Amino acid sequence: MPRYAMVIDQSRCIGCMACVVACKRENDVPPEHYRTRVLEMVQGTFPDLTTEMRSELCNHCDKAPCVNICPTGASHHEEDGTVQIDRKKCVGCKACITSCPYNARHINKELGVADKCTFCQHRLIEGKKPACVATCVGGSRIFGDLDDPNSEISVLLRKTSHRVLKKSIGTGPNVYYINQYPTRS
Amino acid sequence: MAFSRRNFLKFAAMSAGGAVLADTPFISAEARAKAEGGNVKYVPTSCEMCFWKCGAIAKVVDGKVVKLEGNPYHPQSRGKLCARGQGGIGQLYDEDRLKHPMILEGKRGEGKYRKASWDEALDYVAKKMKAIAAKHGPEAIAMMSHGSSGDYITNVLKAMGSRNIAFPSFAQCKGIRDEAWLLTYGHKPGSSCEQVDLENSRVIVLIGTHLGENMHNSQNQEFAEAVGRGAKIICVDPRYSTAASKSSFWLPIKPGTDTALLLAWINIVISEELYDKEYVEKYTVGLEEVKEAVKKYTPEWAAQETELPMRQIIESVHELCRYAPNVVVHPGRHYSWYGNDTQRARAVAILNALLGTWGRKGGMWLPPKAKFAKFNDGAPAYPPASKPPLIRGDFPFAGGAGVTQVLRDATITGNPYPIKAWFVAGTNLMKALPNQEKTQDAIDNLDLLVAVDIMPTETVMLADVILPECTYLERHDGLYKIKTREAGVAIRQPAVEPMYETKPAWWIGSELCKKLGLDQYAVKGNGMDAWEGRMRRQAKAWGIDFDKLSKDTGYVTIPGSERPYITADNQPFFDTFSEKINLYSEALEEEGFDPVPQYEEVEQPPKDMFRLIYGRSPVHTFSRTINTQWLWELQKENEVWLNKKEAKRLGVKNGQYVRLENQDGMRCNKIKAKVTERIRHDCVYMVHGFGHNAPQMTRADGSGADDQKLITKYIEDPITGGTGMRVNFVKIIKEA
């Protein structure tokens, strides 16, 4: 069984938002809601500035607070390591939304259930990469199987220093960030 | 060739099945639909959310387009689409689209129209055209256009004997650059795309070019590849753009002084003998003249002029020379900045030549080698122009794409002869041309204004007759010659039937020919299949397998056309009089211009005013996409970027609404202030294309501010006629 994860190479992200629109269309995300977003965070004073481009989405945590807190078992882990929501079991109580440290969930008002990134599970089953990865213009989003030592992401994570978001809270995220800022003269 | 990430993915995409997840598992559009069964079909076509012409694949379920993907075979998309390309479905299903032909009732601008049948609308147009041609001559009928639809209307005008056809993409965009490179290399710096070998570059210089925000798919893929690989970026921009954030050198230059920097760099490269001596000796003429002409442009002088640290000017060019020739100074694209822009483009072209980038890996690739048979489907030659066209004005190097404002001026004055009808196809002239009052004055002088478009833009809603075109997902267009490193042919074909009463522009043009008694220029055959028949004949003439193109791959390569780099048996050809790269231009000299670029100061803003500069958003194409659902949702309005210190001085808070008022007292819509460290103190910036005044575009109307409204002043480049538009100064008015 694969164990899916995503690597975000932040240096390659050019902030073009192709991922965001691809996700919306692929997953019929209701107006004004997003399952993934790209943040552009600038620090410093003119002209000594640095930018972090950060794509954010559900981290499909190994120890997912949303799974723990879900009263109906709608939020659950699947064998491929992803966190999914069983819409039939979800009662829309929002406990998962408040428990998620990554602000990755929202209520789908059209369906009355919690919603979030699925790693495009329906595409994975067909052998396709998630929609955001498939169209990532900068090649910043890289997806694959951590259990396969030869997968592109396994190779990348072995040879590059990487981090996860809010590591200290111990959620065990499966979205990894790598970045090499240019040194500026 | 290095095994780049792109190649890895391409390779992965080809190896079907197994544990490898493919980016776009694409076998063939038809085979893929069969495999999935049901009411699914995949239609390979060409995107028109911008003009890069990416290959797109439309997934159609039960007659509706549900998803768009990038075509992996097509070199402009490589399996990916940008946000706009992904969002193209929003244009197709935009409920605000033009739905049927309309004829004006009442005064222009009041927006009162009656629905008309196609027959009635085209009869009306043809009758008016005939009357105007009879009274004033066919040259009194002019056209301005952007995109594919214009091609078919061009045909009508030419068949009548008018050549008064102009494209804003020339004088309001890249025409200036193209002419400068033609003068230097005898080639434009690209046709389908700029010939920049970014994926192999070791140093990339961007001058105002804000890749990332200025979203052209494959070029941005290569830019990100270069950044990811560790290429050094030298970014010259008064604004800390996305590209600047990826740079090793950010040069926050004083606006209007780019040529000073370029000339100082050229001086350093020559005086320190850092240029590619063998290359310059073999392929260029005029080194000595350039050396002499740039002597005075010392780094000290440039530092003062550009307000950049001298150390930065010197170190950045040394870095560039260190890795030459595997470097490129990007030729740029939108070039109509200050009215002296041809010479800036010349300086960029000369610097590239000194570094020996043309035909070198990581520099600029050589154009592909391919010949396409001439094809006009047996139509007779056009009659000669009834009168010499006005599209070049007094500009000796204005290109064949025409100078729009020259046509506009002639329409206002009636000199040297009257222009009484305009066709406007696929361009929102009110937002494309500087000085909206002049555009309105010209329109007021017309006896006929016909708009061919898909949306009820402010320009369309001034028309006497509105001919609603269908979107790119509903129509055939020409077979496209795609010139990247290789030559290829791509197709645009409908994914779904046209909605409402909209029609493809080829049909509109063809029917108009018939109404005008110019049947010999109409598309052969009848019905909506006629154009496809023509495309088949064209494919045959070019030796292309049409069925493979239309059902299978959407793009085919011309084998053997890719010869990107100079080798012993692949020598570059420079289509200039000297058959070499003209560092020194005799052609310019003969017309009384500087044969080597010289620095000209531009006017600086008075105290308490800022220079207005503008640029692109990755989720919008000019004003064309603002109303498109998901793209609008991502960016509903633009912001005005204002330096933090200046904002503090003026008491403007981040997120506060302000208005800008220019030197002529023109005010824009209210616009949100983005108070930021990311811009110099002497300029403000906004994304172009917002601030629609088009009530029928329900999402876009009134959101954000229109930069073009504030661009009342423009300075014409005396060489090409390009309109310098970054010459307007604004002050900030706080909203009560």
C-alpha cells in the first residue's frame, strides 16, 4: 500500500495560482472557498526584502486532530495514509474545523458537510496525480509515495533539508516544505 | 541534454501504468475517451484565455466542458495550464456573455439595443459598408483587433480594398521591441514565444519583465526550472516583484532610467573586454562605434542616474559576463513605456550580442527551420489598396501590424482622408489605447462601429452592431504554426456546440463576404462544417495528418526543425543588410536616429506626485478575464501599491480606499491602497485591466480602478510609433 505525501519546493513557486483554480474545478469547490491556497509573505524593509511563497493545504497528518475529535467517525485515515471525510457520516458539527491547526477545512454549504483537500483521491485511484500537482506551472508541487524509496519525493526528501508546518505540536504532517532562498548581493 | 525535472516528468508521463503517477495520462484523446466509456470525450484544442496559445484538452461529459488540462504534447503548455487556462470554463459558461446579434436603437453609449437575426445584422452591416465605400472609398473602413477572430474580418477588409488594419499589440505592446531586434538581428526575438533558453540559462536578466505575475505558461515553467536549478536572476524593477523575490540581484531602479543602466553595462562589457571576442568578430558589425558611443556612460554616472549603488551595477554585470554565453538578457514583451523605447530594446539586443547569447545554450535559441507551403484555399489575390493605408503614420520603422493611434487620429481629423467605419474584434479599445477621450472622439466621428466579441465590454457597448462570437471552446480557428525550439502545428476546434446564437468569427467573416458580393473570398462550402473542410485542405497542403491532429494529439511536430544552437554545420542567418548583427545601425542613422542608443532623460514626477506604473496579474489577461467566475473570485479588484514611508507621510493606511488623480485632473475609481516596502518612493503600481465601466459585466463592473483612465498622456516613440504610457503622474486622494 502506498503512503502518499506532498513536497512543496517553495523556491519554484511563482505564485501563479494555477493550482488553486485547478483544485476548485476538479473538486467543484463552492464559491469563495478553497481547499488549497498560496500565501506570499514578504519580510524586511526596502530594499532588503525576502519572500516566502507558501502553498497550504490539508497536511493529511499521521496524528490528525480532526480524526481524533470527529464525533461520528466521518473524518478518518485510509490505508494510503490520507485523511478523508465520509460525507454520509458527517453531521457538519465543525469540531474538526476548530481542531485543525492548519486552517485547512471549511463547511461546504451546498452539502452541509465539512470539506477539505483529499489529495484528489479520485484521481489517485485512476493513476493520476492530484490536479494541483498536475498543473503546477513552477513544478513546485511534487507528489508521490513515501514507501517507494525511488519515488521522486523520497529521493528529494533524502537529499534536501525539509520542514513541516507547526512541527512542535506533533501532528505528523505529510506535506513537506523545501526551500533554498537565493542569497542576494 | 541535462535530465531536467521537466524531462523526468515528460518521461514519467509517457511510461503508462505501474506505480508511477502521471501528470496527465494522455494516450490519445479518442482512445482515452473510449477507455473511460460513458458520455465522456476529450477534445484537444488551443487555449485563448491569453495569446500564448497553449495546447489544452477539454474533458466533455454529457455535452458540458467539465475540466481543462494542459496538452503534454504541446510545447507551450507541456501538460499544464495556468490559472486562466484552468478557468476557461468560466468564460464559456459566463451568463453575462453576448448571446445574440444586436443593433443599436438610439444614441451610442445609451446601451439600447434590439435583438436581431444574423441575417438582419449582417445585412445591416453590409449595406452600411457598401454605402461608406461608395461615398468615401473602401479605405474609409478600418479595423482594430487582437486574437484569432480578427483574421477573418481582416479578410473582408482586404477583399474590399482597405488595408487600414492595426493591432494594439504593436504600438501598445511588443511591436517596438520587435522592430528594434529586426534592426539588430534581422529577426524578432520570437514569434510564438520569446526565444529565451531559460531552462538552460545560468544567469537571467529581467528588465521590468515580471515573470510569475506576467503569466506565460511554458516560459514560466522554464523560469521556475532555472530558479530551482540555482540559476542567478538579475531583476531590474522599481517594484519587488515575484521575479525580484527569486533574484540574486534586485536592482530597484529609478523608473525611466533603464537605458542608462544598459549603456553603462555595455560600456563595462566593452571597456573591460568581457565580451565574446570570437563571436563579436564573426557575427557582428559596429563594435568600435559602440565602444566610442558608450564611453561616457560610466558606472559612476549610471549610479547617479538610476539611483542604484555603483557596486551593484558592476557586480551584477560581472556575474552576467562570468557565465556568458549561457546567459540571457530577456528581450521583454510589453515595451511601450516612455516614448524612447526602441532605443532601450536596441540596448538589450546589443548587450545580448556582446555576450554572444543568440544561438547559444542558455541564451537565445535559433528559430526553428521549417517551411510551410503557401495556402489560401484557391481564393484570388486581394485587390490592391484603394489608397495607401494610414497605419504607419510618420514612423519610419512602424511595422505591418499598424499603429492604432495613427488610425484613431485620422478618424478624428479626417486627414489625409476620412475613416468612417471601424470593426473592433476581440479588443477592448477603451482599455487598450491611451487617452480614452480621443478614442471616444474618434468613435463619435464614425458612421459605423461594429464589434465582434464575446463579452459586453465598454467598447462593445458603444457599437452600432454587436456580432457575438462564440468562445474558443466552441469554435474552429486556423491551424496554428507554433514556433518554439521546434516548429509544429496545433489546432483549435470546438469542445462543445456554440451556445445561444453565437457564431465562430470565420463564419461571421465568410457570411459578410457573401453579403458584400465578395463570394470568392468566402469559405468554400456551406454550413458549419465548411471551415473544418478548409482546415483539412490546409493540413494536406502542409503535409500534416489532420485526423491525428484533431482526434489524437492536438499538436504535431515538424521533424528535424529543431536546431537551437550554433554549431559548425548550423550557422545563424541574420536577415540584415550586413548579414550580421548590427551593433551599429545604419538604417537608424539614415533616418536621422542615433545609430547606437544614447541616453535620454525622461520627465520625473513633480513633488507630491508619483509616476504611475502598471503590470500584470497571473490570474487575469488585461481586461478580458475579470468577469470570469473563478478568476474574478481570486482577484476581484486591483490595489495601488504605495511605498510605506510615503503612505505614512500621506496618512494612508493599508487596505484603505483612495483615488488617484493625474496631471490632467483625471480621477480613477476608488482603489485599495497596498502599503508596502515592495516599491520605490517615487512611483505607484497597479495591475492593468480593472475598473470596468460595463454594467452588463455584472462581476467586473466597477471593481477596482482603470489605469488606462489615468493614462491621458502618452509619448510616441519617433522610431516605431509605440505609445509610451508610463509618463503619467498621479497624486493620492483619500476617500472620505
